Amino acid sequence: MADVRNTQQPQPVRLAEYTPPAYVVDTVDLHFELGEEWTSVHARLAVRANPDRAEPGALFLNGREMELLEVAVDGRPWPETDYELNEESLTLHGVPEHFTLEITTSIRPQENTALEGLYKSSGTFCTQCEPEGFRRITYFPDRSDVMARYTTTIVADAERYPVLLSNGNRIGAGTLPGGRHWVQWEDPHPKPSYLFALVAGDLARVSDAFTTLSGREVALHIYVEHGNEDKVDHAMRSLKAAMAWDETAYGRECDLDVYQVVAVEDFNMGAMENKGLNIFNTSAILAKPETATDADFQRIEAIIGHEYFHNWSGNRVTLRDWFQLSLKEGFTVFREQQFAGDRYSAPVQRIEDVRRLRTAQFPEDDGPTAHPVRPDSYIEISNFYTPTVYEKGAEVIRMMYNLLGAEDFRRGTDLYFQRHDGQAVTTEEFARALEDASERDLSQFRLWYTQAGTPRIHVDGDYDPEAGTYTLHMRQEIPETPGQRQKEPMHIPIAVGLLDGDGNGLAPRLTGEGERAETTRMLELREAEQSFTFSGIPEEPVPSLLRSFSAPVRLEFGYRDEDLAFLLANDEDLFNRWEAGQELARRALFRAMTAYRSGAEIELEGTLVDAFGALLRGGTGDKALVAEALTQPDESYLADLMDWPVDPEAIHHARRSIRVRLAQALRDDFLYNYRAHQADGEYSADPEAIARRRLKNLSLAYLVAGGDEAGIEAAREQFRQATNMTDRLGALRPMVAEDVAGTGGALESFYEQWKDEAEVVDKWFAIQASSPVYGTLDRIKALLDHPAFNHKNPNKVRAVLGAFARGNPYRFHAADGTAYAFFADQVLHMDGINPQMAAALARGFSRFRRYDEERQRLMREQLERIRREPQLSRDTFEIVTKSLGDGEGG
């Protein structure tokens, strides 16, 4: 089904213009007649005027891409003279204060390539209604503050669609003439339309049960395509683990009799938390050792947890309007991160969280699409499912957790759920619940929701040996962002530790305080400039700043390389150990970039080699941390750190040169770690086994990069003999990256073996698209012509085009601009198929001003060419206009 296009420039929706709905809906009865050509939807709504609106006026209903067949009020057809119908809405004039509204529409799900509303995926009917998909099903006040109780009846061909699912509890079923059957579902909980879900197909079911702390038994069902039943054991275990964790960590018990999850192949998102009927992208649920990597297993558990946690933080308490999106997403991402940290390694989870924040959200904060965690306006809300709303939103919640402490934070969330259960609320009401429970004032802190941009914290240290004091002088700056030039000082929690010369943690106390035992202090920076003085410091310490990344800021301190090596070896805060190693690596990389651009030989200083060698030789017992510390910063992150102009060639060659030199300098250590961390027996996804494989495969990648013959042969052998996908890809990735002899054949054999496993084929696509060797423009074009590629499948688009733009900047930013023209063609092509995916791809051009003048010109030309498309979707129009920076664009 084609997307509705606008010939006029789309206008933004503004938070300041929010008004409560004129009418509310108490109940919704839906009747679906699913067909192969047409599907009819009959909606029966109990509507009444909103008592909060003095004069409700006309009834406005959203609606797109469907045919209106009938409209009736209290059983009588509504005259055409009393309603207005256009491409976006149905407006009824003169309706009574209380009435029953009946609407019948006809839609064509099989043509709905936008994958919003009701559509078909591999022969299965399914829905995606967040944020505004329900208006593609029937005419409705499709907004998050209209909450109703739903009853859904689904009628379909019994042979083709034996499984008929919707939200809530199944209350009826039967057979009909002509080989059709029906099932009826009732959801006892009021919900906004974006949480409605329907699935109809021929699916296999895997079942289990969970007993809550109060003794209730909840039936658990996971539905997949036939043949995939053996890939959901991990997802089921993860669901039960999430349910148990939420009971103990937040006191939230499952409120349903049945909890269902369905996996579909064509899905714009990772998953969707529809009340009691979660719909998942197959990539976020299907896993077994032969087809999924360790990272897949961990990602699946995190996403399962995320969607389940939404049952309370998003469903039972939902959002008043879409500007409050982070109310549910930021809070739930934080809960997901806590869950994952408890399940595996909290420090490693924190490293992964921060790496994601820095590589995705920091650049967004520093570009033309920067926006606050709670945006002020938008044109297409789908464009605001961003790292700022999710990742930075989670950091905002984490900072409140840090400021209040675990006990007061829990009291605050308990109060929030108790106070607002069944309501649609705002971020202010969340913060107010925390304030009331903790008796803390968070009024200044709330600027984190309204001010865009990443604060920069400049820190200087001053030791006074006579007084035995150490002073940290801090200065904060919040850069200008689109629409926000003047910024007020933020309330920023900065966790600090001090180490003595032997690497022991001191117990820093601020001047005037008594003795303290804790070695980490949470300082609260509130002013533009502020100093903190610690007493009883016997020698000049090495400060450990921003421990566990206590705030999403860029922090600058004048560390010497030897200070960083010292922290890497001694800091009790494992995150800051990793951070010290990353900063050492970044410095080496930037020196290498300077050498490359000047034509000088790239050299590797001994401090980095010694520090990394000590890690490999057992400087810390945490193998996962060692692997993280030895992982190079990626090219996109280094580009974000560069001063103007970004030089993709210098970054690529410097990073490769340092990698080769580290591999050669530490060859014996890498070879030892590769051999020492081999494992026999069956695959296990426990933290220790994952850490062993991570360090083993990282060591192998360095050996291959260094050209070591033993390492290259080990990679070939591991690829041939691997019994799990983690080790198979752990060998194939470095072979592809370095183009060692025989790699082409390995890629061919890999595809032949796994061509029937869609998720594995996606990995095969992505490995090539992100490789500077295999991901050349000609190869990318060949991948798009491959029989396994499909522009209508978001996973395939992400695997090739997404991986090329984000994971292969060296080739994407080729100086001649040919990749830019090709990519713009793909954006325009996708815009006619799936506007959400097209807008996501268009972000690849959003920071074009960071590059040299010629690349800027070439990218701007493509952005302007995209914007000139007369039928451009609102999704893509908004991203392109904001990127160009010469229009509001929302």
C-alpha cells in the first residue's frame, strides 16, 4: 500500500499547542474480516465528550490509506453533509455528548509496504500501531491520551490462518460456513490505540508458564513460523528471567493471565510492547548456537526484558502525548540496562551502554537533528525514535538514580506506578513522584529534558601539600543546538575517586566533613563554574573522574599518558579502567592521523603497548573487560572526536596501522590468549563462556590483522571447524576485513550453508557491506541485486545499506562522491516503499558539514535532490530539511 504523500510542505506539531482530546472513548469493539484482496474492519466505539473540555465541538478522527464504507451514530447512518473526509481525517459535526459510533472501513494489508497499521509478512497478518499506525486500520482519535478497553473479533480462513491473536484474554471462538473461523479477545486494561495488536497466520506455538510471587500462574506462548520452534528456548528463558527480575527489582508483577510473543520477519523496529501480545522482529527473538552469536543471545535477552518491562513503564502508565516518548522509552531502557548488568557483567554492560551513547547519540546532539529528550516539535513522530530519546533518556533516569540513591529511587518509582496507574502522563509527573518520595528538589535537573546538546565539563586539579587538600575546579558548557542558543547550567552528578601512588583508593571527604569510608564521591555540579576541595589527602592523587560514566557529558582533564596507564592498571572502577585504555588508544590514533596526513611514518609509542600487554598477561582477571579494553574505537566515533574537517582516509589508515602494530608488538600475547581460551564441550551462553570467546576471537582478529601466518591459518581452521556462530563469524570477520587468501571461497561456502536462515544471511550481507575491502560501491550494488536481498524487508536494508553508511565510512565517504549519489538513489527508492526506513537512511547525510568543502558540496547536492522529489514522504522530508538546516523541519 503506497504512503500518503503531501504536495504542500508539512507543518510541525508543537508541544506548546497540546490540548486534551475533545472526546474520549470508553470501549472499542473491533470486528476484522481478513481477506486475500480486501480486509474489512468494523469498529464500534462508546464515545463521550471530555468533561475537561468546555465546548468539545466536532469529533475529529485520524485516518489514512483506507476506504470508508459506513459511518453511523447511535445506529443511524450519519449524513454525508455532516462529516468531512480527506486523506488524513474524518470529522463529524453535530454529534451528541454521549453516543455509539460505528465505522466500517476496507483496507489492503498485502499492499502495505510501510509496515504500519495492519500488513502481511510472509503470509501472516500482523500490526504495528506505534506511534500512529492504528489510523491505517480504522478512523479513530489516534493519540496516546485516549485510552479505552478493547474487544477484538477476528474472522479468517481456518486453513490459512489457524492462529488468530489479539490483546488480552481469549473469551470466545467458533467455526463459520465456507471454511472460516473466528476468535474473540478481550483486554481488561484500558490502553491507547498504539498498543493494539493483531496477528493471524499459520504459526507454531511454544508454551511455558510463570508463577508470580503472589502465586498466580501466567501462561507464556511464543509463536514462530513452523521450523523455528528450536530457536525460542533462549527467548522463553529470558522472558521468565525478566518477569522474576521485575518483581524483585521494582515490585512489578505480571497482571495478565496469558502473555504472548510473536516473531515476524518484516518489521521496522526490534520489537513492540503491545499489551500482552508483543510482536518481535525475528532477529530479536530467534537464536540457537549454530545460527546466533553471543551478542545475539545477549541482545535478545535485553530486548525481551525491555518489552516485558514496558508492561508497567509504558502500558499500565503510558504517555500523554508523543513529546513524552522518553517517559516510557528512557525509563525502560534504563531498566533493561540494569537487568542486563545483573544477568551478565555490570561494568561490561555499562561499557556497552556508553559506547552506544557515544557512537549514536553524541553525534546526534552535535548535529542538525539535535533535539531535547523531550522534543518541542516534530513533523513525523516516527523520526523521534532516536538515540536521544532512548539512550540519553536512559542516562537522564540513571542520573536521577545516582542523585537519589537506590532506596529513594525505588520509593519514587513505586509512588509513580501507584499514583498514575491507568493514566497517560508526562515526564514532569515522573520527576515529581521521585521528588515527593525522596524530598529532593529536581527542578534544575529537569533541564536535562528540555535542553539539547552534550555538556562539556572542563576539570583542573590543584594539590596543596601543606594543607593536605586537593581541589577539583569544574566548568560546564552546553553548546548551541538548533533552536536553542542560550543554555542554563545543568545539574550534573559527577562520581569521583582519588588514587594514591600505590593505586589504592582514598576516601575523599569534602572540607568540613568528618571521616568517610566510601572511595567514590558523587559530586553535584550545579553552577557554570564550581570547585570541590577534599581534605586529608597525604600526597598528590590521580583523580578517577566520572566513574561509571555518571553523566552523559564530554569531560576533559589533563591526564598524562602515564596517568592513564596507571588508571588502566589500578582503578577500582572497572568502567574507568576501560575509559583510560580507550583514551590511550585515542591519543595514539590521533597521533597516527597527524603522521599520515603529513606523510610521516606512523609509530606506536611504548606506553600503549606496555599497558595493553599487561592486560593480556593478566593485569585484570576480568576477561570481558580485557576484551573491551583492547577493542579499538570505531571510525565513526573517531570522526565525531575530530576537529573540522573530518578526514575519513586518515582515520581509516591510522586505525589500521595502529591495529597492525599492536598485533605485531604483542603477537605472542595474542597467540597465547587465543590458545588459552579455547573451550571444549557444548556451547554455553553464561557470562564466563562469553568472556572467554570474546577474548579468544579478539586475539584472533589481531593476529590476522598483523599478518601472522599462524593466526591466519587458525582463522581458516576455526571457520571450518566451528560448532557455533560466534566462533564461525569470529574467524570470518577478520578474514573479510583483511582479505586473506581463500576469503572469497569462505564467503561462498558460508552462504550456501546458511542461505535458508534469514538472520544468518543478514550477517553475511553486513560483514561484506561494512568491510573496506569487500564493501566497495560495486560490491554493494551487487549485494542489492543478490536474490536474497529484498528492499521490502527492513532487516535486509539495514544489513546492506545501513551497514554501508554507518559501518564503512571509508568507502561511503569516497572523495569522488559516487557513493553519495548511489545512496541518495536508494533513499528515494525506499521512500516509495517504506518511508520510515528511507528517513533512517537519509540520516547518513545529516552531518555533512563536518567534512571538507568538496564532500560537503557533494552531500548537499544529494540532500537537495532528495528534497526536490515532489512526492517525498513527511518522514524523509523532515530529516532532509533539518540536515540542510535552512528550514524548520519540525
